[in-house]
Amino acid sequence: MSEIKVDTIGPRVDSGTLTIGASGDTITIPSGATFTQSGTMNASAITAGTMATARLGSGTASSSTFLRGDQTYAAAGGISDLSPMFSVRQTGTVNVSDNTSTKVAWNSELVDTDNAFASDKFTVPSGKAGKYFLYVMLLGQGDNNNTMNVYYLNIYKNGSRIAMVEEDSRSYATRKSTGTVNTIQDLAVGDYIEVYVSIDVAGGVQASYSGGDFQAMFGGYKIG
């Protein structure tokens, strides 16, 4: 085997064509050597072999990810597309002061994909800002089946109301009612979501909310 050591090779004339090898030849770049391309190489020149997925984009390529238009790998469908996701419930009956806005307590956690629910509130974790679907369902009632006057069920963001339902039953007798609230909200990292209830009972007697038969649920998930 012959070896020629030079620093630069070029065509016979400037801006000419330099051909290395002939049809059927194999040009080998040894292991450990680096081939540096500063000019233009057409993609059509790659006519054999398989391009490594690591060369196509950033992230981890696998059977559960796909390459997006921004050349990053993302999860392909499934529950991860809706995370963070949380769902909690209240299994018992909780007494509240009559006609007083009270934060709802939740004692049973069903789903919490990012460990983002604590102290009766959901907090948007790092890197998970976006649009969220939020919902709450809650059974309100008066003590000893006393008639309710007005029932308010609210979703709060950072201490302020962002969605609510009101039931005014002063013109007819309602002893208990299940309120529901659904909303889509833009949430930033660190934003926190809570539920508040206010029940005005005729005669100012004890009010309460209950969820023994899955009538007290609170949850949400990221949709975009």
C-alpha cells in the first residue's frame, strides 16, 4: 500500500473538478478521523445505509416519539400529551359556615401525573405552562335538609375567581344541589388553582358539601 502525505490537494486548474477514485472504488475514512465539510454537500449524495436518528433532531428517538417540524422528538399520543393531569375527590361531608366563601378540601387523590397537587390546590410545575381544561363538581346542602337560598361554586386562580356557577333557589325549595364548573384557562408556571364554595341556607343554619357518592370531584389537564 502506498501513502502520500500532503497538506492540500486540488484540481489542475482553479475552480476545476477534483475526482477522488473511480466508479466501483471504496473511499475509506478510518475510525478516529474527522471528515470536515465546509462547502455544499447535496442530500441526494446519500444513497445507501440508514441515517442515525440522533442526527435528525434533538431529544430521544424511540418507538413512542416522533420528529416534529422544529426537529425535536416529542411523545406520540397517549396520556403524556395531557400532562400535567390531576383528579381529586372529597369522600365525606364537610361542614362550612353559612353564606361564607370557603376553600374546598379534598381528601382523596385519584391522579397526579406530575405531583403538582398539594394543600388542596394544583400548582403549574416548571416547564408546563399552557392552556388547561379545569373542572369541578360539588354537592352542596343545608343541615337537616333545610332549604338553600343561594349556592355559589367557584374556581380560583392565584386567589381570584376565574369561573363560577350560581344557583338562586329562593323562589322554590331546594334542599341540595350538585354544582359543576368547566373552564379553559391560560396558566403560567407557578399559577395555582383552588375551589371555593359559598352556601346560603334558609334560617342561617349549618351548610355543608359532600361527595360520598363521587359527587365532589376536582381535576384538570394541559391541552396545549
